[in-house]
Amino acid sequence: MPAPLAGLIDAAWQRRAALHSAPHTTAYRLINRAADGFPDLAVDRYGDALVAHVYSAGAVVDPPMRVLRLLAERAGAQSVYVKYRPAQANALDENLRANLAPATPVLGQAVERITALENGLRFEIRPGDGLNPGLFPDMREVRAWVRSVSAGKTVLNTFAYTCGFGVAALVGGAARALNLDISRRILDWGERNYTLNGLHAVKTDFVAGDVFDWLRRFARRGQRFDIVILDPPSFSTTRASRFSVERDMAGLVALAAAATQPGGWLVAATNHHQISPRAFRARVNEGLAQTSARIVRTLHEPETDFPVAAGAQPYLKVLICQIAPAPRTTGRRLPQKD
């Protein structure tokens, strides 16, 4: 292997030394594209399996096998899978998805399911099952924040995917976590994550449906939650609607704010590269315009394993908004008229 290539891999490995020795986290990123010297490659570790993301605009190309072999040796990985990232995944049919996410590994033995750890939480990973294997490591610090503030709270986890935020909330002591996603199959996967963490999976807390429709239902019922999490895909298409973060995020935030308790938190997130942090903040503020809410905290991908290339900005944008508490009353009686 050429010395410059070996040096890049060694530098990337050493940058993540703290994670390699962390006993309670085995899901994190090993290579983060240009920031680690590989513009078209990202590699995630999930315990004994590696998942490589090749950014090829939806073309199946030769994966960088020399890089993957060295990483597998360093990590002691038993399997390496490759995903060929399209420009926009929501437009793909099932045949195209299967071509871009081979079910068999390029190195090692096939594994259907493994368990990975994140801050002590357990998640089922399916390395060969579609473009996304079950957990997005870039949201690790956001899940940790939700876990830290959930004690006694009710949580609405929209676009729930495999219910990572639901798991984090309940382990943090939440009174309830309602997971909402368009896919029943993915929610069933989320129920398995509950089981892995010793949580009781209440069927009514895993709702398959359209997020916009359900947020309107909550508004009609007057039903509100202490924490509402919005982590939509950049683009999505259902039978009833189409969604894009750039066009529709403000409307989504407005609906979610109406479902958030006074004093509660609304977490708005996107990993869409094409929207800047400033533009995303503007969309969120537009959605909050009719409420007494403000953005109180900003989070991004973890710096340890998601370094940002020189001259670039973080791609993950997470805004934590707080709805103003309800006005306090003094409890004093008004004077009576004669």
C-alpha cells in the first residue's frame, strides 16, 4: 500500500483512539470522507462489522478494497459491507435499492444481525439490509442529550426509524415515548431495540402513519408532549404527499410546536448537505413565528469521529427549541364588586 494512503488511514484511526477504547460504544465512524482524506468514502463501525458508504451518485463502482482491508484488520472486523450512495434515495425503486446495497459482504462472512453499543444502549444492526443498517452514528450526542432530559417526560419521536430516540428517552426515565414512522417494518425493528434494552414495548407506542397527518390529529385533540423530535429525511414521498426539508421544514416545525407542551423542547434536525446552517435556522424560526419559542441550543455531528474538512461546515444541523412556559398565576382572588 502506498505510504501516503497508509498514512491517511493511520491518522484517521488515531483520531478516534478514545472511541476504540470506549467499552460502552461500538458504533461510530472510522472514515469521514474529505476530512480524513477520502472524498468519496465514509466507513462506519458497528461492533464486528464495517459498513462502507461509497459516494458514487448511484453508480456501482469498484470499492476501495485496499482501504477496507486495512480498516478491517485494524478493527478486527468479521465482515465489510458496501453501500453505494445515490444523490437522492427516495426516488429509487426496490430493484435499484438492492443493487446499491448488496446483501452480501465484500469481505468476510455474511452476518444477518449484530448488536452494537452506543453509550451503553443496545441496537440491532442489519449490515446487509438496505442502504441504512439501523443506526445513524452522527446522532449519538443528540440521543445522549434526549436521554439526559427525559426523566418523567412524554416524548414524541417522529420519523422514528428504528426508534433510537425512543430507546434513549425511556432509558433516561421518560414516562412515555411515542414512535411515529411511515414504515411498519421499520417500527417492528424498533421494537426489537426496545427488547434488547430491557424495555417493555407497548404496541400503541409504535404508530405507522404520516407525520403531518398525526401532528394535525394531536392538534385537534389538544394532545401535547414534553419533548418532540423532528428528524425527517431530506426528501420523502408517500402515497399522499411529498416532502423536502428546504421547502416544507417550516410547516413541519409549526405543526410540531403546536404539539409541544409549554416549557417543553422541540428538537429539529436535518443532515441535508444542500441546506446551510443559517438557512436551516431560518426555516425553523419561520415555523416558530406564531409561537413564543426560541432556539436555545445547537448540536452537530460528534467531532471525534465526524471531523469537518477545512473550509466546510458541519452537515448535521440540530436545533433545540424551547416553548415558553405557561404564565404563572399568583393565586390571589380578584376584588369583588359591590
